[in-house]
Amino acid sequence: MAENNNLLSPEELAALAEGIDDGSIAVDTGFNLTTRVKKHDLASEDSTLGVNTAALEMINERFVRLFRLGLMEVLRTSPRITPSRAQIVRFGDYLKNLRAPLSVNTIRINPLRGFSLAVIEPTLVFSALDNFFGGTGSGMPGAQRRRTTDRETGEPLPPNWLPPGRMFTPTETRITKIILDVFFRSLKEAWAPLMPVEFDHVGSEINPQFAQIADENDLVITSRFETEGNGGVKGFVDLVYPYSSLKPLRDMLRNRVQADGSEESDKKWRQDLTAAVGDSTLEVQVLLGQITAHYSKVETLKEGDLLFFNKPELASILVGGLPAFEGQVGMTGPQVAVRIDRPISPETI
């Protein structure tokens, strides 16, 4: 061995290499030989301990109800809207699944950091436009709907195909603006129980590649709302948050989900339910006694006949046709009354 730096000499290295080649030196005697490693990029953001998407899905469910009612009120269309699960993906992967033209709207959600996206598929715009002017909501413009195959390859085109460079007309742009107004108003109300937000429309594009709210490797949180119009035309609306904009709110979002499942929330739910049913009307009957008799005897009964039975100690009080209490029948002043003595346990019925 070399004395100065404890490194192997050239002769020792050559002897070691020769021993490994001829098998005289074992090479499988190390530790953790079966351990598998997982590739990890230290420069990437870790989403496993970040934003709780369950809270966003609660916001999305509230948004869907408000958005659908808003479209019905303004555009005379009431599409079926189905929210998908919120997903955390890389922005570049999200863009790969989009195909121009689309109504890609860059928005700012104050006080969240950065910019977000509201992406509307043209079929929703065309369906709303058709309904607004008294149509059936069939969706696609006639010139595009008549084309069914690609002119160059001859392959079938998707049912909602539009030329990549196709621009929106002024009327379609106006309908899009109305949809966005309803979108912002509904989303603002959906966020209200968590925090107040305001929306600013920054700009619009038809090609999603031009709306760069994040780098390709940055994480974003996507929420897709699948729509189906009255004419059966399907489309979608996407809401895309940069992961960095919601990460500062992760504690608030997590606490919101926990609060919704807490004992305090259950107590409030019971109070609301009690208040909601408090004005319900129920029929109350007092049963003094019961007699079992053959049908032949009942058939021959006439006015003035007497039926004898053993009067129970307490009369049964039925609420909604079900025994609920037992009590005594008597008089209070000039009126007949019943006094409740004890409730009837459901197990004894």
C-alpha cells in the first residue's frame, strides 16, 4: 500500500483487476446488494406533503351547482356538468393533452400568487350560442360539422374537430365573455366559505402553448369539468392553478377538510336539520283500545251493538301512524285531553 495517501499502487490495482477477471476475488460480498433505489429529482417540488386536493374538490362541487344555475339564467342553457378529481401534474404534461383551437384565458385570482388558466372547449361556446338564439344546442358550426375526414390523410376526424387556426367570431367571443363572467362569479362564491377571492381577466389565446403560466416542469393543479349540452354535445372547462399559488394555503385547505368532518360540524348539521324539520306537520292519534274479532261478526254489526274490551291502563299515542308515547285520557275544563306519561322505546314496538 502507498504510505502517503492510503491509495493502491498501480501494481496492486493490476493484481486486483486480474483477480476479479479470473474469479479468484469475490465481488458479491458487499452490503445491501438487494436494495432498490428510486430516482428522485432534488430540484422538483414534492407534492406528497403539499396541497390537499380534497378541499379543492369540495370547492369544485359547490362551484358546479352555481355555474350550472348561472348558465341557465344568462344563456338559457343548462348543461350537465360533472367535476373530475383534482390532479397535480406537470404543466408540460397537461399541455400535451390539449388541441387548438381553445378558449384559453389567463386569469389572476387575488390574493393567490401568479396566474391561473380557465380553458373552455369551443363546443361549449357553440352549444351556448345555439341555445341563446333559440336553437337546440347542437353545437358545432355547420361548415366544420360537415367535414368528417382529414383532407391530407383521409383519417376520420374527431366529432368536435375545428381547423387549428380557426379564430372565434365576435359573437362567439361575446358568448365566451358571458361564460367567463358566470365562471368567475360562481367560483368566487364557491371559494367564499374558505377565503374571499377576486378575479381579473388578463388575456385570451386560442393556442394553449402561448399561455405560459408556469415552466414545463413546474407542477400545476388541474380541475376538469366535463359538460354535456342539451343537444348531447360534450365539452369541458378546465381550471388550472399553479402549484406554487396554492402551496401557501395548504394548512388552511387541510384544516378546512378536518373542520368539515369534526364533531362541531356534526353538531351544527344536527341543529340545522332540527330547524329544517321543526315546522313539519304530523298527525297525532290516541288509541284507547283494540279488539280482535272474526269477519263474520263484524259483518253483522249494526247501530246500537256493544263491543266489550279490556281498557288498558294507558292509552297509546301514535305520531304519523307509529306508536310514540303512552298516556292517560281525561278532562281539562270542558275539553277531552290526553296526558303523556312516558315515551315508547322503538325496541318494544
